[in-house]
Amino acid sequence: MSRTEAANDPLPSPGRPPHGKTPVARASSKWSEEDQLSLQLAITPDAPAAKSAKGRRSRSSAGGKESRGGPPILKAIRKETGMGLKVLARVQKLYPGDPLRQVTEFFTDFVIPAATGRKRTVGIKTEEIYIVQMRVMVRQLSDLNMPLQNLGEFSPRHVAALTRHYEAEGLSASSLQKKNTVLRRFGTWIGKPDMAPRLRDLVLDPC
């Protein structure tokens, strides 16, 4: 092409590919990396939605994700619903009225699955954290005049009371999230996937 022809060639309009070029489809926005973190006490399913370069949420991509049930990490939790019901029934029958012993015996028999990646179990350290966290929270409910007789009595009301207590105590956001994760997964295992609402729906100051 001569210089004269190049000068007279119209410039491509904004948003349209140059003449002779094939338009390239833009990749749709994905869930932020934080939404894909392992559930081994580090998951943050309440992370803000991904934003575009202009700082606005992509409505089409967000709507598509929500219609498919949310990020993969939350769908993985739902698949665990009821996995521990048989173990719960057994420990409650063997140790009625002793929720602390029930916690210990529950995690002795129940194998905690890893929520992401290949099918496997969690490590010993993670299992110990679950046991300690659950025992601490069962004791705390007694201090809040909301004692449990059996683990199966855990409800959203207990989770809300614990969360607000720990928030008032000044626990960090990460510590609150870890406790919420423990309660959410435990509730799912005993057939109560909605036992622990999202952390931002429980705290008085979600900021």
C-alpha cells in the first residue's frame, strides 16, 4: 500500500477491529482468587464480587455465576450435606447431654474431606483446629446462657450469638471468618447447610 493510500484509508472506529482483522472475544470475568481459596480455615466466601477496570461489577458475568449456584467453593460445601449424620447420631446416643465429649468423638470417627482440589482428607493439624474451635464455641454458648445438650441442637440462633459475642470481644475479621467456616462446614455435615449464615450477614459492622 502506498503512503497516499495509507493516508486516505479511514481509521477504524473505536470498539471495531481494523479492516481485515478478526474480532477477538473478551474473556468473561471470573470469581476473584480469594473465592477459590481452600476451606481449611482460610475460605472467605463473602469476598466482594470481581470488578471491571472501571470499578463497576459486570452484571452479565455476575448474574451468570449466581444462576449457576455461586463460586465452586460454595458448591463444594453443599455436596457435603449430611455426610456426618450417622456419626452424629451415634455420638449423641453414646454420650447424651455431653456436647463436649460428642465433639471429640465426632471428629474421631468423621473424616474431614478437603473442600477443593482432588478428593482427599485434610491434615491432622486442620482436624485438631476444628476440634479445638468447636469445643471452645460449645463452652462459650454455656457462658452465654445458651447451653447445648447435644450437638444436633446447634442452630443459626447459636451461630449469631457466638458471632456477635466474638465481634464485641474485638476478634479480627480473619478470626471471625475462621470460626464461621468451621460452623458452616460442621452445620453442613450434620444436615444443616444454612446453620451458619454468611459472616457479613451476622456482624454488626460488616466493614
